[in-house]
Amino acid sequence: MQRHSLKSKKNNLVIYYTDTVSKAEANKLVNFLVDEGFDPETETETRLDKSGKTYQFEYIVKKGLDTDPEYIQIGKQMGKAMSTSVFAGAPAEVHFMDDNFKLLKVVIPF
């Protein structure tokens, strides 16, 4: 597993990313997320990795949201939008994580 040691930040949103992701890609994602309203009042940490050609965006969700059908649909839409708007059509998965960044659910847009 890659270490998420590199960092991109805008306002209160922080993305830690691995060396499989370029700084330009991380910056483009952080700008996209802020533009989409992903900018809470408190600092939020997320992670970005890439496995093969697939980008993996990890973020913490409240307990129970990882099984909520509506929230899963939002995750699918977010993954599709990231693929199109940020990653030039490359696949993007959304990983729902607990507050210790333990994987709860992988959401793959169709």
C-alpha cells in the first residue's frame, strides 16, 4: 500500500496523495471538490491514490452512510464527475472510510 504523504490543500479541504498521482492531478481534484461545495467549516482530510489506471478517492463518512442507497448513488455520481472533469475519462472509485480511514465500502460508478 502506498503512503499518502504528499498534500494539496484549498480552504478547509486537504487531499493527501501518493506518488502514483501527480501534484497537478491532486490540485485539480481539490479545486473541483471545492467548486462542487465540498468545503466544510472544519478541516476535512481526504486521500487520493491510483491503482493501474483507476483513481481511488477516499473520504470519511458518518456511520451508516456507507449503506444508505441514496448516499451510495451520490458517491457514484461523484466518481463519474471526477472521472470526466478531473481525470480525463480515467476510472474513478469513491471509497467510503471510517474515521480511522478503514475502508467501509467501494463505490464504482457505472
